[in-house]
Amino acid sequence: MKIKALLLAFFMISLSAFSQDKVKYSKEDIKKMENYLFNEGFTVPSSKKISTIVMKDGTVYKGYCNDVDRKKGQIYEIGIKDSATKKELKLNAENVSEMYIYPTNAQKVAKVGKYFGNIRNFGTKKLTKNTTNETIHFVNQTVSLKNKKDEKEFLMQLINPEFSDIIAVYFDPVAKETGGFSIGGSPQLGGGVTKSYYVKKGDKVIWLHKDDFEDNYDFLFGDNAEFIQKYPKNSVKWDYFSFLVSEYTQMSES
């Protein structure tokens, strides 16, 4: 009897899930949801501008970053030349709380070239984020790279600083993008959507790939019934991820 009851409960839950109507959005809504709200990702500090590194013990170093060691693109050690003492320092990520750097001009030029290389970017991204003169914020996080390796502390770039109170999103330097096509060397049509990020909610940090988005939807947004009703997972796409994080944050804090 217990087995029959469990099977019936499972059937009812499955039936409910499959029968749920999709929410239909207007063209204006879809255009808004496709806007890319995250900051552009950068990895290489400028050695010509002063970076600021805040240690876990409160010590603050200001200097020129001249060496960066990475694993899978994430920073685990940095070398700086102190701007005051001229002393060379090696700082391990496990001792650093946060870091503020300026991206190199070469990286910004490459980002601008990439921006103009895809027609989709014109309607979804802001060029000013590729050419920013502001500092880039890195935060110490303990993560398992791609959810496969032993946990280790890295300095990861926070790319949603304006709406990271509940869900913090970090740049994945080795993330791939969805493919598109071009004709005769023209800007690419379609594609260009980042496939993965590192995401923190509560004390949990995960590597979130587009293929696992649906499986993690409830973990990310399921504690806000109003949001789930408005943006059920059968009605949204990975392309809307930055908008969904921003909207969820606003709806959860209001």
C-alpha cells in the first residue's frame, strides 16, 4: 500500500509539472529580459595603475600588480610592487579578503573588438562596461572549480555588485559561449551567450553551467513564490540569467 501511495504521489506531482501552463511574454518583456546586466569580466591587472589589496587581517596594500598565478583562470596568488616602499610582495589568495584592480588597455581593446564582432551585443550589452575606467572588484571565495576539484580559495571577480545581496555571481574566465554564424566576415549573428558562471547563494558556491540551469532553478529562486509564479522555469531561458538574478533580488528585498 505504501508503494502504491508513493507512486500515486509521484504521478500527481509529475502531472502537475507537465500540465503547468507556460507564461507568455510580450516582445518588449523579452527584449528587457535579454539585456545583459552583469559587468564585463576581466582577468589581467594593469601593471601601470595602482591596485588595492585588502588582507583578511585588515592590512591594506597598494601597489602595481606584476605577476598573477591562476588555476582554470581563477587567481590564487598575486605579486605586487608596493607603491610606497617599492618592496616586491607575493600574496596568496587564502590570506586576501578582496582586491580592486584596473584592467589592462589590451584587455579592454579585445573586449571592444568582441563587442562589435556580434550583432546581438548591440541590443543586449553596454559598450561602456567594456571600456570602464573604474576598478574591478575581486572577492575571496572558497570553491570547487567546475564542481569537480577540491575546494580552494581564489580571488574571483564579482560581476553583479549592484545586485549581489542575495545571489552573488562571479566571472568564469574559461567559460565558453554559445555559437553563431557570420557571412563573409560580417559580425556574427546569434550566439555569444556566456555558458557558465560561479554563483553564491547563502554559504553555497556552485559552478553553474547553462545545461544545469533548470536543475538549479529552485535552489536559486524557489524561495520566492511570487517570482516563481511570474518567471516559472518552463517559461524562461538561460539567456535571461542576469535579468532573473536582478529581478529576483528586487522582488525579494521589496
